[in-house]
Amino acid sequence: MANKYKTPPPGVPGAPDPNRPYLSLSEAARLLSKDKRTVQAQILNRDIEGGATPRPQRLQWWVYLDQVLERIAPGMEAHSPPTVAESSESADDRLLQANVKLIETNLALLDVLRANRKAQHNHRAARQLLDNEQNRAIETAIDNLQETLAFMVGG
């Protein structure tokens, strides 16, 4: 059976580097105020770093984010990276805050789950009670009809 996936042209990467953020071709073209075909041609000519991921119908083109940012604001300098100590402390604080938020969110979700289970239980109990009452009413009505018929036929 033939491979139905389209393959990138020679020299064009088929998958983005997992360590580099990237954008879809459409998004990159929009940010660069260019036509998608122009950006695609730039990738093919290696004027801009990007690639095309194989897909069944057509290739999914992408461009590395840094390539777009360089062209949008070429004069802007990158921020100097924080020191290792600053970075570590800041990262630890952010991780701690994120963990607290995750725990709070999990507790809230557990409360919702418990309330949902209780509501389901109450709904089942109410449904069972209603079914029992309805069955008793039907049985009483049948008994009354049978007595009435017996009285009418016999009496």
C-alpha cells in the first residue's frame, strides 16, 4: 500500500526542533504581513528557518518563532538572562505558586465531584421513591377497579 503522506521537499525539515517554539505558516505570514506562499518560498529558499510536517492530504508548514520575531523587530535586543541563583529562586517561587494553585484547583474539583455524586444519589433515591409511589397508586387503582367490576357484575 502506498504511503499517503505528503513528504517535505529535499532539504526542508520534516519536524520542528522540540526545543524551539514555532508558529504555523498562516500565523507567521500574518505576523510578517506577507502571503503564505511568500513565506513558504522563503522556507524553501532557506531565507527563513522553518519546515513542513508530513500529513495525509498536504504538508503542514511551520516557521520558528525567533525567525518571525527577528523580522518584526530587528532592532530589539534580547533580554539578558538572569543569573543562575535568580533564575533558580524565581523558578522555585513560580513552581511553589503553581503547586499551590494546582492543589487548590484539585480540592475544588473534588468538592464538585462529591456534590455531583451526592446529587446523583439523591436523584436516584427520589426517582426510586417516585417509582414506588407510582406503583402503589397503580396497584390501588387496579384493586379498586377490580372491586368495582366485581360489585357491578355480582350485584
